[in-house]
Amino acid sequence: MESYIESLARGAYIASTKLALMPTATKNLLLNEIADAIEARYSEVLEANQKDVDSAVNRALPPALTDRLTLNASRFREMVGGMRQVARLPDPVGRILKGYTVASQLSLMKKSVPFGVVGVIYEARPNVTVDIAALCLKSGNACILRGGSEALNTNRVLHGIMQEILKREGVDQGAITFVDSTDRNDVRELLTLDRYIDVIIPRGGEALHRLCQKESTIPVIVGGFGICHAFVDESADLKRAVDVIINSKVQKPAACNALDTLLLHRSIAEEFMGYLRPLCEEKGIVLNVHGEKLESLVRTLGYKASLITHGREEDFDTEWLSLKLNVAIVDSLDEVLLHLRVHRATHSDSILTNNLDNARRFAANVGSACVYVNAATRFTDGGQFGLGAEVAISTQKLHVRGPMGLEELTTYQWIGTGDYLCRA
């Protein structure tokens, strides 16, 4: 007998065969109608979200998770606006990537096509439900959404609104499929349905990614976690660099691209830390200080004891997702590059410098998905990259890296055409 999860996956597979042929105008119409419908039911969505937030508080879930879970007016507008922006973007399906004729007179064309069915397993953020649905619909993919239990009420309402629009427009509702269950065994079953699902994208903590890698029979695109670093070298404009560091840390502390570790060249450390102190006190940033010399320096500069903790080596491998920040002094760019290799620099890393050679060396040697020169790590985001939204931030090296937007949700096929051509 077919299980609940298998029936959902089979339905998504059937819907995907129709979505692949859907005209761009129809996809854009659906996206705009869904955005309008969600916007019209603002109060209902926020009421459901408040239930999830209250439950998270009662369960004493981590503050970073509760923050990611919360929808406010600004985040709601951003969520709806992201769907409309996706509707305005070019359709990634059907692009001719290459075309030529070989000696045998076979004409070859390499064309972009949808994956088919994209399974996304994610935690906390209910806006992800809308982002993924929008990107998959526009790229001709059916999606299977398995959100976290902490956002179940919000996700149910959002999915229900999308289903109403699909039904009204005569579109197979399997196009946007939602796993309305909190049973973890459903995730494990989902990971084995390779006859229906073409790719799995986990979006959450490292434990979720490792589970998917270990148990999935479906290709998995890994990303969304990693330690983010910034290095301020000896040539940097220190006052302007302080602003970038603060923005990288506090603009959204619970985000995966918020700054975790600040590395300072020894020659500028004292001056930089002097500029940083009032902003740390204003924003409530707790500095996890590494090394006796740096600890002595912060005491001399008058940092509040409540904003200083003693750093341990293992803290360099911690994704804080809060207003805590590792700080360490280094002697050279070579030391920085070694530190980044040792401590999993795969996500978003930045150098603040006025030295062109240092900028080039940093960009060429750092193996992260996104590398920045004189810019905040917080720019790693589908909206900031002009992608409308993203399904995830990929930190692997196969297929895609960085924010996964529309183009990254397509693959390609070769089409060979001949005149009743036989191979000699």
C-alpha cells in the first residue's frame, strides 16, 4: 500500500511533467496571483505565525531560531515582494546554451531544462515556503516542501493560499506539495524516493545536511551553514572597515552569512579595537577574544567585562547565529589563508583592504562560495544578488555555488538532429 509520503512524491512527479511545458506568461500570472492572495490575507498569516512564535517561546527554543521563525510587517513585505520579483525575472527554461554541427552532419543543441521534482527540507523560516514555491514554479519544477515543526501553522496557511490559486487556475496542485507532518521518519522516507524526486536541497543546520548526505538515495545539494570570516589588513581604512564589520554582524545576527570570526592584522589591532568599542557597547556584541595579548588589549581599552569572553580553539568552528563574535590577531595574510582552510571557510568570507595584491591573493586562495573585497558578508542572499530569492546557499563545488536562484534550478539536455542520419 502506498504511503502518505510516496503519494505526495508521485503527485509532484506527475505535476512536474506539465510544469515543464508551462508558458512563461502563465507562470508569471500564477506568481503574481499568489503574491496578491498572500498579501490580502496578511492578518491570517501573521496570526498563524504568532501561534508558532508563542509555541517556540514556551518550548524555550533558541532565540536565534525564534527570530528566524518570526514574521513581522517588514519580513512579510519582503516575502511577497520576492515572489513578484521572481515573476519579473527572465524564464530560465529553454535557453540555448550551445549549438553546432559536427562532421557527421549531426546538429547538436544544449538546452536548459527543469530538474523535475525538487525536494526541500528546511527549518524555521516560513518565508522559505514562499521563496521555494516561487523559484520552483518559475523554473518549471514541482516542489515538495518539508518545513520544520516550529513553523507548521504558518506554513499550512501559506501553502493553503497557494493551493487555492493553483486550483482556481486549473493547475495541478501537486506542483506545490507540502508535507503536513512533523514525523521525522517522513524525512527519511522522502530521501529514498529517487524514482520520483530528482534533487534534495536541505536548508538548515549542519545536522540536517549530514543526515541528508548519509541517508539520501537522491542527489543532495549541500549548503546553508559555514563559518563566515572577515580579515582587516594593515592597509585598510579602519573607520570604514568598522562599519562593514558591524553590518556583517548585526544586520541579521541569526542569518547563515552573519560574521562569526574577525581577524585583525597585528599592526592595526589596537587602533581598530578602539574604534570598535563604542559600537560593540551600543549593539551588545559579545567579543570572544582569542590570545592573551588581545585580552590584555581589550581590558586596556576599557571594554565592558560583560562583553568579553575567553575564546577557545574550538570556538573558531562555531556558527554563532547570535551577537557573539570571535576576534583574533594575525601576523600576515598567509596566516589568514591557513586559518580559513583549517576552520571550514566555505560560505562567505571578506577582506577589508586598500592593497590590491592582498585583495587578489585573498580572492584567489579562499575556497568559499562567496568571497568579498571591502563588502559585508551579509550580501550573500538571492535578493541582494538580483536573483529574486534563493532556495538555499550552496557551499559545495558541484553543480552550483552561492545563492541558488532560477538558473541554478535548471539542468540541461543535449538535442541531436539529423536528416535520417546513421553513424558510419
